[in-house]
Amino acid sequence: MNVNNIKQQPEEKPLLSVKNLNIEIQMDNAVLNAVDGVSFNIEKGKTLGLVGESGCGKSLTSRSIMSLNPKECETTGEILYNSTIDKKMNNVNIVDLDPTGKKVRSIRGKKISMIFQEPMTALSPLYTIGNQIMEAILLHRTKNKKEAKKIALEMLRKVGISDEEKRFDQYPHEFSGGMRQRVVIAMALSCNPELLIADEPTTALDVTIQAQVMELMKSLQYEFGMAILLVTHDLGVIAEMCDEVAVMYLGKVVEKASVREIFYNPKHPYTKGLIKSMPKLGSEKKRLEPIEGTVPLAINMRNKCGFYDRCSERIAGVCDVKAVPDTQLSADHSVRCFLYSEYGEEEKNA
Amino acid sequence: MLKYILRRIILVIPVLILVSVIVFFIIQLPPGDYVTHFAAEMAAQGETLTQEEMDELRATLNLDRHWFVQYLFWMKDILLHFDFGHSFNYDEPVTAVIDRYMALTLIVSFITMAFTYLVAIPIGIYSAVKHYSIGDYIASTIGFLGMATPNFLLAIILMYFSYVNFGDPLLGLFSSEYENAAWSWGKVWDLAKHMVIPIIVIGTASTAGLIRIMRGQLLDEINKPNVVTARSKGLSESRILFKYPTRAALNPIVSTFGWTLSNIFTGSTITAIVLNLPIQGPVMYNALLGQDMYLAGTWLLFMAILTVLGTLISDILLAWLDPKIRTEIKGG
């Protein structure tokens, strides 16, 4: 081991480290724990999938990384960002930054950028796509308009938009959905971010286009080397794209593992249910197995497993009376379920 | 674009013809005509007109013909000689009457309009950005008060305050010493002083409405995903606000420009009577009362033209503002 290796030690910190993130929304007479103690790491150049059904807090979690949540959201906890390129951006807690301030704005678009669910509405109908792509470039990379245009045109080419000189001056309504999503991707990658947050990037697209867009994101990741946080409810997309998966349910991460582990060795009853409810080709079964029941509201759920009412393996008197601890099963697999923690022991000790 | 404008202008012509027929039909609808009105006036002064005299008068004024024939005569004179007929009340050509009041009407109208937009749009933006703040509540309260208070009442109140504080109710548009004087800086200053009350009175009503429209539109736009996209690029809040939501929120305001244009000419009639302003509103009012059919007809026709023109202007502006509409124009 030489000196260089030791010097590089600090760089082994993950690119982004979310620790005990809480997002509370004040309702009329209660507090909604929209995101409750979420922790995960995103390693440089890797893809983390954040999966869960609508309303589980995955979008709020991903948006809080860019401090984009509406001001009604009370965010606490840590989102530590460690830039590998910019030494000044070391151990920056994004939660503490002023959401309209200079520092967070120098991260947005440049270091961390985002692709949104709806390519139809994510672009403004009033400006040409060229104008909208150049905006971030002019802000973060160059003040020279000609140079910015050159970069923008190159990005358009990279995302597979042909005839880019002409397309540059067109408006979003002259593009199809898939093409618009390509524009959004070009926009997000125009400043070579270290982390790309993709919030359901293919949900609004046709299945054939979905595959194209995913393929494109993968090849661009290979080319630019950025990390991706992929937010989705589509397990197929997860299987295709991710290195690691965090399963969210009712504001909590209930299971976290490598993509292989999640699909071949799911532990949490919710994860198992998710995988069972996914259609498989060549399956003998005629019917899919839905998860019974509906998601409760995340109010006063701290001392109870949020999945309790829907769980087929629930333990009455345990799961519904205390907060569920996180159990580390192996180096890369953790689950938040009493089935895997020694609750009996704990009881005795308490 | 030019083709579109041209086509729109050509389409305006049949609309105007139809409108002018309707206008004329309505103008001659009320029972009686100028002659009966004249006879009544004479009777009030102790003179009576015989039936014969009245018929004779009708014949000279063409009032005994069918209304459509009268309309055709009227139109022929307009198109061939730009002659809009004779005002019975003023006993001079209609164009002369309108001419006399036109300049001041335009000055009052445009300054009021500018006041309305300059005040309403910034306040609307402020109310939307800081919605449910104290400032928003104050702006909304004043706005609603402005909307709910009858204009003439506000006019009287302001006149009262002006009289109490400055010893002059600022009636009319000029003080008596400048009334017939030639234009000078003193006269302009005098006009400016007299404009304050009319502008506030006429302006507040539409200002209040416009603030609400601007606020509502902007609130809609401010939560759109494209604003979040802009924010995710690292743009500053003020840049985002003016480039995306404000620009988008202007569309509906621009499309109401059509009727604002004619509204600003007519909407101020009662206020103008109360404030004794020498502008078109009261003239029109008296023409309708006195069955001065050509003056009233010309005036209504003028309003119709303004509305059509305003709509045309706002359509062109919309096409200029909204690329989507622009493409549709190119395509069709």
C-alpha cells in the first residue's frame, strides 16, 4: 500500500449519503410523515433504484436531494453530498442549504440534475427547446452563446435527435412524447452532472419508447459516468437498470439490497408481494396476485408497521405496537421487519 | 403571419356589415323618433307642431321611409363621403361632434388603460408569489373594495376630498381659465391635475378585476412542472418567475384586451357625467336619450369596430406570444 492510496481514502465516501431523512407535512390537524427516517447511499457511477407505489414518498425523497420540495414540506435529517470533482463541495448537507440560495443553485443543474415524469409539461411551451437546453449551459458552463449552442447541439445529437440544427429552433409541441423526453435528458446532462435523478422517466411513455429511453440512459451513463437515482414503480425497469434497490413503503425504506437479492431473495412481505404482483412471461398462473388492501395515511404510524393491515405474515401484538427497527441481514441487504429481528430478545432486555 | 392577419381583416368586413345593420335596427326600434322628441320639446316651450309640420319634417329627414332604406342611405353616405349623418341635437355633422371629443377621450382612455395594466400586473404578480401573505390580503381587500364600490360614488368621494383639501373639486378636465385657452405648459399641468381623479375612478374597477385574473393565472402557472424544471437547472427565482409563469400568465390577459378596448370607452359614461368630463360617454348618453339616431348609431358602430379591432389585436398579440397558436396559423 503506498501513500497515494491512503490519500484517496476520503474519496471512498459515497457521492450522496442520505441519513435519517424526514419530511413532514402539516395537515389541518395532524402531521403527515411523508418521509420517515429514510437512509441510503448512492455510490459514484452506480444506479440506485427507489421503488414503491404512488404516494410512498419516493418523489419527495428524490426532490429533496435538490431541495425542490414545496415549502409546506418540513425537511430534517442529512443529505450529504461529496463531489468527486469539486473539492469545495465536500460533506455539503443539502437539507441545511437555503432552497433559493446561491450554493444550492450551483449544485442544481450542474452537479445534480433531474429528469421528470411528464416530458409534456416539464418543458415550457413558450420557448424553443434550444433556448431551454442552453439555459443551464449558459448558467454553468460558458457565457458564450455560440459555444453554448454548440454544446446544446452536441447533446441533442447524443440523445439521438437527428436534424438537430432544425430541431433546435422548434417548440416542444412539435416533438412527440419520446422525443421530448430525449430533450429533457439532453437538458439534464448538458452540464455533465455527477448525479442524475430520474423521477419516473418512462411512466408517461409508450412501452417501446420506454425501452429506448432506458437504453439511452444506460449508454449515456456509460459515457458520462454519472450516478443515477432511478425513481420508479416499475420493477421491470429496476431489474434492467439498477445496481442497488431501495424499496419504499409509506415513507420508509422497508428493504434495501442489491438488485439480485431483491429479485431472488426478497425478505420483506411487501417486497415479496410486489414481485408476485408483477406479470411474468411463460408463467403457469392465470391470475396475478395483488397486494390486498390500501395504503393507510402516514399519520401516527411511527409506532406501528405501516404494512401491518395488509401483511399476511403479521405478528399481532408486536408489529402494531412498536417502531420497526432496521435489520442488517448481510453486507448489502437490510430489511425493516420484525420477522427478521429478534423482537422476543428485545422484549426481555427492555 | 401576414397572410393570417390579412385573412382576419377580410373576415372582419362581413361582421361589421352585419353589426351595422343590427345597430341601425336597434337605434330606430324605440317608439317615436327625433321628430316626436322635438315636438315634445317644442310643446314644453309652449309651441305646438301640427301633424302636417311633423310629417313634413319627417319627409325632409327621410324618417318616413322603411328603416332599411334609411340604413342604405346612411351607409351610402358613410362609404362615399365619410358622412355619418346629421346630429339633430347638435345641429351639425356627426363627425364634427365626435371629432370635438375624440382627442380628450383618447387621452383619458389610454392613460387609464396604461394605469390599469401598470398597477394591476405587478400587484397581481406580487399577490401570487406571496399568496396568503399579509400583502396579498391587503391587495385583495383593496381590489375587492375597488371592484365593489360604484365608480360614481368613488368619484364623488374623491371630489369631496379634493375640495376639502385643495379647495377645488377638480371637476371637468380643465380649470375655467384654461378651458378655451391655447395649449401651453400651464394647460398641460392643469389637465394632468384634473386627470388624477378620473384615472383612479375609471382605473380601479378594471384594475381590481385584472389583479384577480393575473393572480389566479400566475398561481396556476407557478406550480407547473416546467417551473420545477427551470428551478432544477439552477436558475434564480426571479429569473424563473419572469421567464416562465409570468410570460405564460400574460396570455389570458392579452386575450381580454379585445373588450377592454371598447370597455374603456363606454365603461366610464356615468363617471364622466358625475365628473363632468368632456369625453364621448356623456355625448353618447345624451344622443340615446334625445333619439339623435345618427349620432347614437355612429357611436354604436364605432364601439363595434373597436371591439372587432381589439379582438383582432389580441389575436395577433396571442399569436406573437404563443408559439403553439403560431404553428396552427402557419399550418392552416
